[in-house]
Amino acid sequence: MAIVNATDQNFASETSEGVVLADFWAPWCGPCKMIAPVLEELDGEMGDKVKIVKIDVDENQETASKHGVMSIPTMIVFKDGEVVDQIVGFQPKEQLQETLNKHL
């Protein structure tokens, strides 16, 4: 499954089914750039079990505000549209996998 770029308009529908990792990021954010290849690896390894959605906080401030995103990167885990976990800051792949596996 490919990583989806979400917007304020489609974020709710993109996170409504199954386990979804939503990455709140910005192009100017160093740690966000560091985590991007980690998310690519996770996407390849976890396949259809987890959907990964990226949302640019500069272009989609409404969604970031609604979910209380104060610093980036913030990754919010949704399960069937409900927030079940949140990770703030860069984390190694193993940590992200462990968090996601709790919700599968």
C-alpha cells in the first residue's frame, strides 16, 4: 500500500477504516525529513495491515489544530476512525512497529 498524502478535506475519510498511522509534518522540519524513509520502510513491511497517511501541517492547519498537534513530527494512530495512540518526535522504526502492533 502506498503512503497517502491527505488534506483537510479528505483526512477523516482516509483515517476512518482499519489501523492508520497519520504523520503530521512540514517540509522545513528536520526530524520530519529523518522519519520519512522510516515510514517508507514501515509501509513496505506492514503492507495492508497499516495505512500510512502524511498531512502537511502548513497546508492543512484545520486538521492539525483539531488533533492538538503542537510540535512535529507528531504521529497519531487511528483505529476505525478513533485516536488510539500518539507519538511525538522522531522514533526508531522498531518503536513505531511496536506501537502499531499493539493496535492490530
